[in-house]
Amino acid sequence: MYLHGSTYKEIYIELNVKREDAYMTAARKFVLKIIPELSYAFSVLSMVLIQLIQDKEGPDADVPENIRNFATYFKEGVTSEGMLRYKTKGKLMRVETHLNFK
């Protein structure tokens, strides 16, 4: 949902909240609390993978960019390095990036 550019409303509907909430609290909590926590967890995983690669291949090992930036992709709500660069260069929001990125 989030990584595919869904809006708050689409996330709210997908979360299947039982009560009506004009402020979409569940979706906001998901995006503002859960996503950063998951991003942090993925950053730890990325650091472990980077360390494993460097232990095996040496400190100058060529670590793939998708491993180095995985937590950033998740936090920013993008699915690739190209999309992250497009979003950053254009100073775009997540949904706008997904709508316009080719």
C-alpha cells in the first residue's frame, strides 16, 4: 500500500477499520508511527548485511545500492533507486512521485 503510492484514504480503507473516523487516525498512525519504526528495523538489517558483505569481501567491498538505501526507500515510500532520485530531485511528495514516475 504505502510503497505503491496509496493515499491515506486508500490505506485507511485497506486497514479495514471498523468505525468511521473523519481524520483517518488508523492510516495516519500507520504512516507516522509504524512506517518509521519499520524503516529503523530495516536500517539495522541493512547495516548487518553491509557488515557481512564487508567481512566476506573486505572493507572496500562493492555493496549494492539497494542494500545501502533499503531503509530510505521504505521510509520515503518508493520502490527503486531511480524513483528515490526522482522524488528527491523534484522535491515531490510520495503519492505525486508514484503518479508521475516512469
